[in-house]
Amino acid sequence: MAQAAIELIGINKSFGAVRANRDINLEIVRGTIHGIVGENGAGKSTLMSILYGFYQADSGEIHVGGQPASIKSPNDAIALGIGMVHQHFMLVDNFTVLENVILGAESDALLKKSIAKARSELERLEREYGLEVDPDAIIEELPVGLQQRVEILKALYRGAEILILDEPTGVLTPAEADHLFRILKQLKEQGKTVVLITHKLREIMAITDTVSVMRQGTMVATRETKKTTVGELAELMVGRRVLLRVEKGEAEAGGVKLAVKNLTVKDSRGVTVVDDISFDVRAGEIVGIAGVAGNGQSEMLEAISGIRRAVSGSVMLDGKPIDLTGAADPGELRDRGLAHVPEDRHHVGLVLAFEENENSILGYHDHPRYLRGPFLNVDAIRDDARDRIAKYDIRPADCRLKTANFSGGNQQKIVLAREMEQDPGVLIVGQPTRGVDVGAIEFIHKRLIAMRDQGKAVLVVSVELDEIRSLSDRILVMFAGRIVGERGPEATEGELGLLMAGVEHQEAAQ
Amino acid sequence: MDLFNAIVQVLDSTIRLSVPLLLACLAGLYSERAGVFDIGLEGKMLVGAFAGAAAASVFHSAYLGLGMAILISVAFALIHGFASITHRGNQIVSGVAINFIAAGSTIMLGQAWFQQGGRTPALGSGERFGAVIWPGADALRGVPILGPIYSELISGHSVLVYLAFVAVPFTWWVLFRTRFGLRLRAVGENPAAVDTAGISVAWLRYRALICTGVLTGIAGAYLSMVQNGGFVKDMTAGKGYIALAALIFAKWKPVNAMFACLLFGFLDALSIRLQGTPLPLIGKVPVQFMQALPYVLTVILLAGFIGKAIPPRAGGVPYVKER
């Protein structure tokens, strides 16, 4: 009988009226990789924060290594050999790797000795686990993948035997994620216990030994990974069968709505990031732009929506040019029927400190419907907001709630509702479902297809290949700022993957 | 030779005038590096000055006065901490409140206790900090160039002056060479990282504020017990704010802070020296203009000559665990 590294018995935790964890029982076996899946807001992170002593459970028991444990602060958890890699890294950006590693675990009141000791310890950890990172590098100069490695090193330096990772791949490129998984396997081989929190089912299937599913604060099932399927897990997560692929009819493409010609964009350092791109989007079709993040998609989107300067080229909306000097008036573009759902909803799409109803009209606030003389017509705004909450199933259904208090998926629905309800001729969407849970993904995909069926031109940029394949009528692949290929929706993942990796492109260049 | 003597004199008063700025600036450095904005430096200096002068005149001891100045100033720093750390209040509002309380209470208590219109009684020689004469200072006075520099510039200041300049490398050492300093800098950049590392954010910030209180207390004592022979109402006269400006100017670094404060002290000394003296080409300049000069230059320097000053990232934001 394998020994339990951690046992949670009857854990309850409420935040005000919200019951984040209800009567959770969980056993994590030593020396395994245990996955915990669930939608956003299912209570995974809360549960792990209780285990790490960041929150206190209202009731319930925690056993570590068979002994009852009282974990009142992260200090207690660290002393019990529990380490955590948080979703948002807990690193001091302008400190070096070494300084971050020793923070809170300094061996001496003077830094010199602590750092010398940590340096040799890090060398040992690097050798054992393949966690190479320059100990004197400044954190903010490191790529995210390496920053995450520093978080893992921090936990191991404190003697962690049990490592909790909260959504570790959300910020990583596929290659970085692969490397992380290799490290986790290595840790497992050395006898460490790994707890992996994620909502990406593919990762669960790839790496875990056991998987537990959470839904709305309760633990609904624990399965051996080998004996379950993605479909079963998805169903357990949302409580009903989900369509992983949205059904849609044939596209009936009409005239060209958006024409991009020879578009070239340079970044602030003068490097060409979008290189001579041309394509059309016609009424009644969805064009998907696939590509690994950082291949110019973001810059292209910003240029088309008039918020980034293009060096050359043209973009025609309904046959009339868009100002590409970077000084375009977004309000004017909206009036011309161009709606834009930006990639980064937190910084560009929403004002998180505003109420939901205020965000639901942002950018359309000078529409006569929302004005009463020089004042905002608050009643009309809230009526519309309530309508959209119902229509787009935004939860919680409270238009006076601060936007920051909605989950990622619901925030995305707020932005989508705002842009779609203006009945635009052209809809540009960046990363439609980034950080959005399974149930909401399906909903958003259906709305996008409904837009298409109403004869709108839809341009979708996404780094999720599944999403691109499921939505698009035509798929364009971007690599290194260029469009390297066009495929139909029937293209295989492997075919697109090669294009995204630039393989065919390089061969063609030779 | 006259010019040389004039320069030595200006530099000598530069040192005297920059000491309260330097102490206040280092005080602000501790709290702001820990992520707590402290606009209440002015008020803490003022209560320190009052408490120091009052205690010195009542107990006839300069050192008891200094001790009381530090004690009261630290108490005010803790009030700021209670409002802005424990209760997560707005740090600017709390700091401004402290300045108002300081300005009002010192005058009121001064009048109630000493009946001299808000002043404290003039301090006698044992109740003030006297000058420390370095060995051989008098003997070397006659030596050209080096003599005046040694006996005027280096020797002959109060012990608090030397303390202020020793505090500069000491602060640097604490911040960059000790565990406490590492944690203090970390909590000003990313308190969540400190919290998850198992260190109390609140206690760490309180300790930083105590350092601030000690230094503003010394700064206040310097004003009322060295520069002046007693407390006069509103005697800080905006030095707390100039110290904040110097802190930004110095990009929150101790050694830079010293040079920034010396520069502001120099401008101040120069304006006093040049009052009523006709300048070449311009002629005689009104006193008010010369008095305004340090402030005008402060604005110009802050506006254009320091490049980008990046404050500690968590500055001004009360720490709340994310829900």
C-alpha cells in the first residue's frame, strides 16, 4: 500500500457568502504526480492555498505524512516540506535569482554567507534536477519559463518534498511547457510528490498518475489517469457532456469586408514584426490566424484595429482605408462597423475597477442611447447591461458588481457582449478564450459562429490550435511575422503544427 | 584668500544646512523602500524638534532631549503604521494628517507648558549639543588651505552632524548587506513574495517605520537643539518635503541621497551668502529671489535632470492578500 503524502479530510472554506470549498476529501500518494482539474472558480487554488497555509480552513483536517498537521502560515507548510509555485510568480523582479531563492530562508543575518551557501546548494539542485538558471541573473530579464524554474528552485531550496504547481503552463510556450514536464518527471523519479493544478486536460493526460476533478467547490471524482479519458474528465468538470468541437454549417462567404494589403509593422526597437502581410476577410466567414505566440499576431491585430503604427501597407474596411499612422480614432472605426475584442482584456478591454454595467458600454458611452443631455443615462445603461448578462449568461448576474470580481471567462463574455451587441460588420477577436473555462469556451465559440451566420466578417487570432481548427472557415498560419500558409478547416493538427514551427517555410526558402 | 575663505564658509554652512535634510531623507528611504509612502516626514521632524527642546529644557540634558525626540517621533511613525499598515488606510492621507497634528499640537502644548507663544525656553549650553573639536584643529588653523578645511569644515560640528554622515554608509550596509535589508527591499517591491516566503509583511513594514521615526527624531532634535537654541513654531519649514524631493532625486539610494541633500543644502547656503551682495552683470538681487532659488532649482532638477526615477513598485499600496 502506497503511503499518503497528504490527506485532506472534510475541508470547508467560505469567503463571505461564497463557499469556495465544501467538505473536500483528498489523498495524495507519495512519489506521484497528482493532477487537480476544474473550471475557473471551482476552488482548486483555494484548496491549495489552504494546504500552503495562505488561508485557514473553516473546518477539516490536514494530515501530512500520516501525522495530523496544523498549517497556520506558509512557514508551517515550508517546515512540513510543502512548497508552492504560484500562478502569478512570487518573485521580486529587480532582485537576482539567488536573492529571490534565499528570501525568507536566509541562513545568516549577513547576506554574504547566506548567498554563498545558496550558491553551492543551487549548483547541487541544478545537477540533480536539470534546473539550469544563471544564479546572478536579474529576474525581470529572464523569460517566464526560467522565472518559473526559479520558483521551483525556491521551493526545493527550502527542502520541499511536496511541490504544488498552480496553473504552471498558462504563461509558457509549448516548448517551455515540455521542459517543465520533463523537470516534473525528474522530480517524481527522485521521490518528490507533485500536485499539478490546471484546467488543461491535455496536460493532465500527458503527465499525471492520478487526477481529481473539482466542480463548484466540491471534489467530484478521483481517477487513475490511465483509466480515464479527456471526454470523461471534461464531463465531470462541467457536469454535463460538452462539445469539444462546435458544430457549424458551411460558410456562405459574401463580399470582401476587410482587406489587408502588404501590411508591415515594426516594434519599438525597429525590428520588423509583421512582414508584408496580405489577406481578405469576407462577409459570412471566420478567418483564423494560427501561430505560436510572439510571431507578430498581436502587432498585426493592433495595427488593423488602428492602435499601432504600421510602416507600410494598407487596410481597407468596406473599401475605405483605415488610418495606419497609429493615430486612428477608435471611436470612428467603431462607427464604421469595426469591433475589436483585444487579446489582453485586463489592460485594454476592461477597466477592472469599474462596475460591470460601465464596462459594458465602454467606448460606446457617447451613443445617444446612453446619454441624457450631457449626462449618462444610467437607467438605459443598466437595462442594457442586464439584458446582456441574461443573453450571454454572465455570472454572477449583477451589473453593479466591480468587474475585477468576475472570473476570467465572465470578464471575457462582458467584452464580447459589448462588441457583438453593437452589430458590427467586422469583428476582430484576439485570443477569444484565453484563461476561460470549458463551459464558457463552448458558449463563446457558438456566439462567434452565430455572428458568422448573420453575415459578419470575423477575424480570430488564437494560439490554441484546437480553437482555430474548430472555428475557422479558412486558416492562415503566421510564423516570424509572415503568413506562411493557408489551409482549410480540414487541415490536420500535424500539418498546421509544422507550418507554425516554420518548417515548411524554411524548406521553401532553401 | 578672501574668496577661499568665503568658499569654506559656504561649504561649512552647506554641511550644517544639509544635515536635517539628510536625516529626513534617509528616514524616508527606509519607509519608502519598504513600500510605505511617508509624506509625514515633516510632521515627525516637527514633533521631534519640539519634544527634544522641551525635554532638554525641563531635564537640563541634551541626551535626554534627543531620547525624547526619538521616542515621540517613533510614536508618530507607529501611528502612521497603524493607519496605513494595520488598517490599510491611504498612506498620503495618513501622512498629511500627521503633519497637521504635529503643526497644531506642538504650538498648543508649547503654549500650555511654557507660555512663550509656542516657543520652548532658550536652551543653555548643557542643554544643547555643542561642537566637537577634533584633535589639533586649533593648532592647524593657521596652515594655509588645509588648515581652514580641517578646522572649519571637518572639525567643529555637533555630534549629530557626524551621526548623519555615518548613517549614510550604515544605511547602505543595512539595505544591501543584511537579511533585514533584503527583506525590506523585497517588501517594497513585491509584498506577496515576502508573505509566501513566510515572513510577516506588517511586522517588517513596522520595523522600517521605526527606523524612519528614529531618524526623523534625530533630524528634529538637530533643528531645535543644534541649529537653533530652542523650538520655534513650524521650524521645519518644508524640510520634510524637500527631503522627499531629494529622495526621488536620489532614486531611493543612500549615497545618492547624501549628494542630493548636500546639493540642496549648498543652494540654501549660497542663497544666504549672496543675500544683499551685488552679482556681476546682474547687480543686486532681491532677497526673496535668492531665498526662492533652492526651490526653483529643485523644480528644474526634478523636472529635467534626473532621468527616470523608478520608485519601489509596491510603494503606496496597502498589502491585501489576494482573494
